[in-house]
Amino acid sequence: MTLSRDFPNISERRVATNGIELNIAEQGQGPLVLMCHGFPESWYSWRHQFQALADAGFHAVAPDMRGYGSSDKPHAIEAYNQVNVVNDIIGLIPALGYETAVVFGHDWGAPTAWSCALNHPDKVTAVGALSVPFSPRGEVPPLDMLQEIFKDQFFYQLYFQAEGVAEAEFEKDVRSALRKFYHMASAQNDLSLMQTKPADADLLSDLPDPQEMGAWLSEENLQFYTNEFTTSGFRGPLNYYRNLNLTWQLTEGAPTTIAQPAMFVAGEKDGVIIMAAQALQSLPDHVTDLRVNKLIPGVGHWTQQEAPQMVNQYMLEFLAQL
């Protein structure tokens, strides 16, 4: 099925993998390139990459991750641990008729992509990540660490833990919630001006509501996301955060080094880069064939949407080396 007049060559279908069905968007023919999105997005966050990859001779595929868009949405919170999510992506490779793939990911899709490469080197020949650098499994459960770091302060990942609370806030006015959240993490927002707030605060009420988004997110783009989340809700997407400790428990003994050719790109103004400064510094120690490692000036968290041409350039240069 054709998506829109702006992206006439992208088509969608559902594919069975790992006991569920994922909706995928795809374009092109050739070696398989999988692209995993983050929160709160959809396959659509990769819309600017399809044509470039197809023109370069690749089969570009971006699923709606489990819980999102037109993909299946298991109800159980624990269904969204990263072992399950990784198996969804690995299962797409044979389901689409391939033996191997290159996997890219952004935001939550980045740890998924890293984990695909880490745990399935026979299936994933190369890996690329946007925004979130690779970190080996830590010595303590992630939620325990976050609770110790933030204690009596608000932190969005801790706020997301209570089932139903963040869902209600996001779903009260989906368009406004997305607009505020996208603006907050974009280069348009000055994170240094954001004040700390108590642990019992909500997420959205004190976030600035921009008069208009930057050129990277048109009204049509925002409406696409609004339609998606109005239909699908936020339970599945928020459940990714509720599995931080379960994923940690399930991955005991996981490898700590990725040997495949790898790419990392992030926006210089991305708040994740500030939080993950140590992981970024040690990235070459754990990703031993890191061929691209770039920060894009003037770009925030929504890397491949805020800087599509630069991201395409880095992706194609990386793929050409393989």
C-alpha cells in the first residue's frame, strides 16, 4: 500500500516474527537494511532514509516496533523486555528471505540494534546507532541506579514506571503531548534552562509548548504521529521503560564487545549525549571496529529527522565500506 504523495515508493505490510506480527515499511531491493525507531515514534521517523538507501541498492525496512503503530501490542508489561524486542528484529531477517542484515537504531532502537549485533553476530553483519552509544551490561540493575542518582528529583524514566500514569497524561491530548515532547528533546529547546522538579511532578504540564516546530517536523508530520498514537495508545511504548531491570536480569553473561563494523552518530545538542558522556567516551573500547563516530552540530535528539541529509551521508558512506 502506498503511504502518501510525499513518499510514494514506501509500502507497508505485516510480517510474522517471534510469535507476533510487525508492520513494516519498505522500499528498494538488495541487501537488507533494518531500521529500528525509538520513543515515541514509528517507522515514519526513518522516512527520509528510504529513498537514499533504495537508490544505493538496498532493501530498506523499518518496522513499527512491538506496541507501536499497526504492529501487534502484547498486553503484558514483561513482553517488552529487550530480549523479546531483539528477537523480533532478528526474526525479521529470515521472514524477509535473508540470512543476514545490517541493523540501525535510534533512541530505544539503538540499544536494540547494538544488542542484535552483540548477541547475533552470525545474523547481523554491521550495526549503526543514532543518539544512544553502546554500554555493556552494568553491575547493578538500571532502575536501582536511577533511583539512587535522582532520589527526590523528577526523572522521566522513573515517572514512566507507574502503570497507567504516563499513559493518561500523554493520551489526554495526544497532539499537544507529542508537540511538547518532540520540542523538548530537539535542538530548538535549550536544555540548560530546564529546571529540576520534585519526584511527584508530572512530565508535560511545565514543558514549553512551541508556537511552531522546526522545519524538521511539519504539521503533516506531527499529524501522522498524532493519528498513530491516538489509535495505538502509549501503553506498549512506555512498557519498554518498565523492563529495564528485567532486561538486565535476562542478559546476565552477555558479551561486552561488539566486533562487527559499526557506526555511531548523534546530535551535538542531544540531551542523551550529555547523560551518556562516559559511554560515548568509552565507545571505541567496547565497539572495536567503530568506523564512523560523529556528532552533528546544531542537532538535537531526533537525529535522522533533524539532520536527514547528514545522517544519509554517514549511513551510505558506512555501508559503502562493508
